[in-house]
Amino acid sequence: MKFIMAYSGGKDCTLALDRMIRQGHEPVALYTTITSRGINYNHFIRTDVYEAYEDCLGIPVLFCRTFGLHNQGDIYGGLREAVEKYDAKAVCTGDIYQGSVASWNRRMAEQLGIEWVSPLWNEPTEKLMEEVLDRGYKFLIKSVTLSCLGEEYLGREMTCELMAEFRQKGIDVCGENGEYHSLAVDGPIFRHPLPVQLTEIVRSKEYATYDVLLQDGKAS
């Protein structure tokens, strides 16, 4: 089955993409939402980094421009074009148990007349994290919610030891409640590692996040 992958660069969508490929399905495009400034609204990642993912994963990337979180008109229009261009039969997401997000994605797929697939849905997050690590994926903590985690966790690579720390803190190890966001940089579906560097920390009242640049690139 041909499918479009909702791709933020995080571990959950990367594992979902990995599973779909192993099951014999064909990813025809990655899509992510960006603002008019060319930055992903939720993950603060620039378009050139997503273009680098296109090269790393060998899958074309589609940018759906939006003016805010879940601006349906913009996302719908961009996905409609992709469905028609690539003859996609499904859209795949890395949702685990956030019902409101899953419901929105399901409605979007229904409006597009395609299937919504969420291979990780309702699975225990510790089991998913173990699968990510067992598969050999490398990912970094890119941003944190400061009420849950301090800035000292930024840039750390997820390991079994870090999982244990999160358990002790009572934090979902996959960050499914928004405790942190991750950046996948290497693994079995990568043709080569993502060539990025974490640079300046950008802070707000609630969050801290690393700016992510290509190793030979500059801020756009």
C-alpha cells in the first residue's frame, strides 16, 4: 500500500515509518507542517533540515503551510495534492494514545478519502521505546517542557539509563504528554546519518529547545 507519512523528525513517527516499511508498504512522501517563516510549528525545525531528511530517508518531503496548530484548510489542501500526485491510499501517523490528535488525523484522512494508519496506537510506551533502541535508532532530546525536565536534558541521546531516569521522575518515556520532543538522526531506515548540529538554546516561559542547523549550513 502506498502511504504518506506525517513526519516531524521525532522517534515515534520514525518508528511508525520503520514498521510500515517492514510490513511491505511503500512510503511515497513525508509531510510536515511549516509556518510562513519556514519553521515547523510544533518542533521548531527548519525546512532545510527536513530536506536533509528527504536525502537521508530517500523519500520526497511535502511542506504543508499553516498559520498555526492544526490549521485544517492549509494542511488539507497540501495533502490533497500529494494524495493525487502519488496515488496514496493511506496517511500514517506516529500517534500513541493522545485521543484528540488521533481523532483529528482520522477525520482528515476520511475527508481525503484515504485510510488513516497509526501502527503504534495504544501500545505501552516503554515497549515502544525499547523497540526504538533495539532497532538501533539514535535520537536526541531536542526540546523540553520546563515544568517536567530541565535544560540539562537538551541534546542528550536516549539510552536505557535515561529511560530509567524518566521512570523515576514519573515522566512518560516517549514524552507522549509533551514532556519532550526528539530528533531522530540515524537508524536502519537511514541511508546515512542526518548531518545536523544543535546550536543555540531558544527559551520561552514554558519550553526550552535547541535550534537545529545543518552542519554545513546557516540559519535561514
